[in-house]
Amino acid sequence: MARPGNVPITRLRFRGRGDVLITLCRAFRDRPRQALTAADLAEFTHLQFANVHERLTETPELFVTLPQKAKMNTRYRLTSAVERMNDDETRAFIDAQTRRETWLAIGAVSAILAIAGVAGFLGAKY
């Protein structure tokens, strides 16, 4: 059976994580044109390493993974679209993604409940 974290609808990437994503974007902006590792970002932002690594790997809309070099940790940068945005535009983008994700989750749950309701009705009737 699939664990809830592996089911896409239960793995919301933006919802509830906006402040962490803004903090990571700000850390990249404070060090322009630098490629940073997850450990560097965890140190700069004082966030847990696991949380930082998860955000970097699960949000390709904001962060891009650079090609690995021999004997080096994976490095990340802001995507070029996000790099051109200022802090207010970045927050607006993340808020829009959060709203989109919320509506998608509501739609999926509503569809499942509607199907279950119809199946229950038909099961009771026939």
C-alpha cells in the first residue's frame, strides 16, 4: 500500500511551507550568482538540513540542481525566472502556487467524495 507521502495529492509542496521557501530564496539573493549546497543553506538560514534538502529537491519551480562535479556535494541555484523577481514578486508567486495547490487538493477530494456518494446511492438503490 502506498504511504501518504508517496501519494501526489498528499504531498503538497508549497502549502504550509511558504515562509521556508521565502527564507531559502532570500539566502540565495544575499549571495548572488553563488551555487549553494543544502548544508550551506541550512547553516545560513538556521533551518533543519532535512527540511532544506526536501524543499530544494521538491520545488523545481524555484530551485535548479546544478550538474555534479567529482567529489562535490550537490549544488543548487535559483531558477532564472525566480532570480529576476524581487522579494514581493517571489512571495506573490509562492502564494499563487499555494492557492493553486489548495484548489487542486480540494478538487481531488471533492471528486472522490462525489464518486463515493454516487456509488453509495447506487449500491443502496440496486
